[in-house]
Amino acid sequence: MSDTDVATLRNAVQQLNLTQRRVLVLHYAEELSVDEIALVLDMSEALVESTLSELRNMARRELGEAVGPEAREGQSALALSD
């Protein structure tokens, strides 16, 4: 990942609200399950799932704008699903 990519990613994460950042880190960095995140953050599993879905959709929109359709076709390097 280039320095520009890292800066872009850091900026995108900083734009998230606190709940979104917590869910993002707990799920993708700490590898907690939805039910574990719900327990840690004292929120419903449905809200955790909804937040993860929203984060994935945001990432798809941003990546689409950043890399264009031809690059997205081979986006297997970035998993946007569970």
C-alpha cells in the first residue's frame, strides 16, 4: 500500500463516527464476531450488522470513485464482505 493509500484510508476512518470506528476496529482488526461486538459495545446485534453493512457500502462507494470500474473488477485483494 502506498503512502497515498495509507493517508486516504486514515482520512476515511477519521471521518467515521465513534460507533462506526469501534465496530470497524473490533470486527476487522480484532476479528470479533457480531455477537461479541454487540456485547462489548452494549448494542444490539442488529445494530452491529447494520453498521457493518453501512461501512461496507461506504467502502464500495469510495473505492469505486478512487479506482474506477476497471480496477474494481479484480478487487479480490480487498474483501468487503464478512
